[in-house]
Amino acid sequence: MHIPSYINLLKTGELERRVKILNNMLKDCILCPHNCHVNRLKDEKGYCRALKNAYTSGAERHFGEEPELVGKNGSGTIFFSYCNLRCVFCQNYEISHCGIGQEATPYELALSMLQLQKQGCHNINLVSPNHIIPQIVEAIFIAAQNGLCIPIIYNTNGYDSVDSIKLLSNIIDIYMPDIKFSNNKLGEKYLKVKEYYTITKEAIKEMYRQVGNLKTYNNIAYRGLIIRHLVMPNHIDNTKEIMQFVAQELSPDVYVNLMSQYYPVYRAKDYPMIDERLTQSQFRLAKESAKEVGLINLH
């Protein structure tokens, strides 16, 4: 049985040290690439609009993830409200943009983690975590003191600060970033952030440096990198460029999940190129482009 690295950090006192470093960052927030420099402890709001405590829209056994994460008992998924992107096609904009959810202290998050473990979940799956890293790490610290011992998944949109990701080294077991677009102009157009691709690539390189390719035991993942890419209509060249980055700058063995479930919602109607569903022929071309660059672990 694999023992998560955060258990060792707890024993050495390093996990508590990281909690203090990260909580101190809330006073002058530079947790994500926006670098808003707001004091979230004094209710100052930055781009993501999150404050001192996290907000969650649910915590449950989830069976809609990759098979290596779900297994028989499900992935213990905690869905966080707010986001540091403003995707014009967001399928959960009420949660990500409007912040619908319930406030949760680190102690309450820790209780949720322990309850999910008690239910038999194979991991704790943190969805949209990059704007509340201090609260999450404090929750892991509290939960680990009380018996948490399953892998932690960092399920992110990819727009992460390298410095923040470094502070998660040996706390996070599985990184699962989403790479949406292959150039900064598309990121600014559809996600409403600057330097999207430049920043996301560097963050993912650091994630891969920490955990490497996906590792499993009895077909259940316990450490490594999973990259997701939502294939967009009329942007197949975008997909090919992303796949080239993965194959050439990471490894041809990286686990890549090409996703075909895009459909136009929210403000997509204002953008003609993405105001339609992805066709089967477009997805087939996307998958062929991934194979052409040498990726061998496609899903």
C-alpha cells in the first residue's frame, strides 16, 4: 500500500511549516498568477473574489472521473466555488463565477476529507483549488493528524503560480491540470486572463517534475500527472500544439485525457467559432493529431 508523502511531512513538522507560509500569503495574495496583492484576511477581494475561508458546492463520492481515480468506491471529490478564470463557455458558471456554495473553515474541510475516506473513497479530489491553497493545506494538516492517509488530487484549470505549486511538493500526490488553449491570445479571448498558455505550461512542468508519470497499484492511481484537454470546435490546430508540448517537453508517456463533451453554454453564443457542438470528425482529427506527435497514453 502506498503511503502519501504528506504523512512524512506531518511527522517532520514540514507540513505545519507550509501551513504557516501559505496562510501568511493571504495577507498579500499572490497565490495565483493574477498577483492581486489584496489582504483576504481583511475581506479584500481580488480577481477570484475568494476571502479567508473556502466555499464549497459539494463533497461526495464521485464516479465521473478517470477509471484510475474512481475504482470501485469512487473519488472523494470536493467542489470549490469561485475560480481564477472567466471562461466564456463555463458549464458551471453559477459556482465558478458567482460563487454559489457554502462557507467552510479548514477544520470543516478536514472533516469532509475524513468522511470521504471513511466512505471508502480512493482519494481526495480537490476541484478548482488554486485560489484557496492555504485553506486546503491547513485542512490536510488537520485531517492527517486525525488519520487521513489517501492520495490528494489537485484538479486544476492549469492557471497556477509555479511558486505556489512548489509549496505543494510532497503534499499533492496526483496533479490533474486542464490545458485549454495553446496560445495566449486565445486564452485572453475565451478565458479572460493574460499569458494563459505561457503560465500554464510552466506550472505543468513543475507538476510533472514533482510527480512524474501516473503510477497505479491494482489499477488505482496513487501518484503522477494526468493532463486533460477539452477539444474545442474549430480549434484542432490548438489541440495539436498542446499535444506537441506534452510529448516533447514532458514525456510521450504522460497520461492524457482528450475530452469530447464540449457544448456551447453561458456566453459561447457571443463567439461564433465555439457556438456549436464538437463533431465526431473533429474529435477524430484531434485524437489523430495526438497520436502523430508520439503520445502513447491517450484516453
